[in-house]
Amino acid sequence: MYTLGIETSCDETSVAVVAKRKVSSCKTFSSIRLHAKYGGVIPEIASRRHLKFIDHVTTLALKDAGIRAKDIGLVAVTREPGLIGSLLVGLRFAESLAYSLDVPLLGIDHLHAHLFAAFLDRPKVTLPFLGLVASGGHTQIYRVNDLFQFRLIAQTRDDACGEALDKVGRYYGLGFPAGAKIDSLFRAEWVEERLFRMKSLERFDFSFSGIKTKAVYLHDQLQKEGTLTEKRVTGILSSFQYAVVDSLINNLTRSVKKFKIGTVVCGGGVVANSLLRARLADLRKSLGLELLLPPIKYCQDNAAGVAGLGEYLYAKRKP
Ligand code: KG4
Ligand code: ZN
């Protein structure tokens, strides 16, 4: 049976076809270029782009999978969280499609789908696990015993990790979004570990707004002094990325130790980050973990995780 997944929670219009966790196709149109000049995603533009392209992206996904609409046995769609106008386009489209094909429709949590992307094209789903979602809109750690119940054990109290990277990068002239650009200019040897110190919070929660503000003040101060050179900017952004990644790794490590769970699953756009992936690999070795990361193409918003999780939940549902 083929499951068709639809994701429209933010600026990506994505449609995927999945069967037995194998991705037959995943087509994604992004409207990010249109938002870049505003320095952030404009909800009205995002929803209008979804409306314009969803039909076409669906046709492409079916074609790429080599199937026809009547071969679909289930439609899964991102239900929340996300931009309301964008979500509504995907939801209404999915409802109409499921109704016209007379197949069931399942609403999927966007963050859970980010994590499920790590199980795609793999032989099994390992449970229980600790799940780290690190994206432009979210930073959470979940404890997952079964995929019907994600228990939130940590979240950000202010900015998401990707949001902090984007805002600081934008302030330093890298445009929007800036996460991947900061990643590519990162120089480990120029990191000043003491430049961005994180406050330790109770539980395993995150906070990035303090170091974000420090980065902004530093920029203005150096600019005033005339010492904001390209080398200095690279050093500051490398140190900033280092601090963000360090916080993700520290809280994840503490969670693994507290809950004694040996499998870690990660998802979300920031999981494409090279330093984070390297630090996670170190953590896997030092704690003897099973570590599951999606390939880079399924880190950012995509419908493959939505279809995969929909298929899994539908198959395991209680009658
Ligand atoms: O998961 P995603 O596509 O959208 C949300 O659900 O938020 O994540 C987008 C975020 C942006 O903040 C972007 O800057 C960040 O992922 N990002 C990265 C990298 N690639 C994308 N951050 C750090 N390093 C990267 N290589
Ligand atoms: Zn996302």
C-alpha cells in the first residue's frame, strides 16, 4: 500500500509517496527565496505559494513514484504546529484528495514527522528513543516509548536554535536563512569558547536569546570601534555556532544519562549542521549509543517523514 504525505507547515510545499518506510518519491518546492528579502518567512506569501503549487507538486510526486492516484491507500498530512494559513492549504487539499479517493486521512504532528525521517529507508523502527528536534521553529527533546506518545522533556524557553542562528547570521550580513552559511564558514580553530556562555537552566530546557543579544551587541560595539573585520566576524559566528551546538549536545547528554535510553534520534533543519553531526557521532562513541540521523535531504521540512509516520501509525492503530 502506498501512503501519500503532504507537508505545508511553513515555506516548503512537499509531497511524498512512501511504502513500507521506503521513499518512492519526495518532491519539495520551497518559497524561501521570496522571503529572503524580508529577513524571515512571511506567512501570507508562504500560504499563497502552497496554494499555487500543491497540485503540481502532488502530480510530480506521483509521477516520480511511478504510481497513479488510485494506488494510494492512505493520505497523511501535517496537522500542527506551523503557520495557520499554510497548514490549512495542506489540510484542505489532503481532505479533498482522501475524500475523492475514498481512503483514510491521518493528521500528523510536524515535529514527530521530523524525527520519523530518521527511520525512512531503514529496516526497523527502534523503540524507545530520545528524540532531539532542532529546527528553525523548534528545539525540543522527547522521550518516546511508542510513537503514539511523545513525552516532551525539554524545550526552548525563547528562540529556537535555528532561529537564533538565522537572526544572528542576518545581523552579520549573511542574509536569510543563515544556518547553512554559518555552517560553511565555521572555523574550529577560531572558536572562543568563553565568548558565548550559556546559562544552565533547570531540567533540560534551552535558551538562546541571551547569546543572540550578546552577538548583536558585540557586532555594534566592534563596528563602532572599526574592528569588525571579516576574520573577526568568522570567529564570532564560529563561536556562536559552537555555543548553540554545545547546548544541544549538553542537554541531550544529560537526558540520555537521566533516562538511561540507549537510542537517540534527531531531526529538523539544524541537524544538517556539520558540527552538530560530528558532535553527535562523538557522543554515540563515548556513550555507546545507537544514533539515527536523517540524511541531509530529510532534515529540512519534507513530506517523507509525514508519509512514513502516517503509514506506521495507521498500521499500528487500535481497532
Ligand atoms: O526544519 P526546517 O526546514 O524548518 C523548520 O521546521 O523550522 O529548519 C530550518 C532551519 C533554519 O533555521 C536554517 O537556518 C537551519 O534549519 N539550517 C541549518 C543548516 N541547514 C539549515 N542550521 C545549521 N546548519 C545547517 N547546515
Ligand atoms: Zn520543520
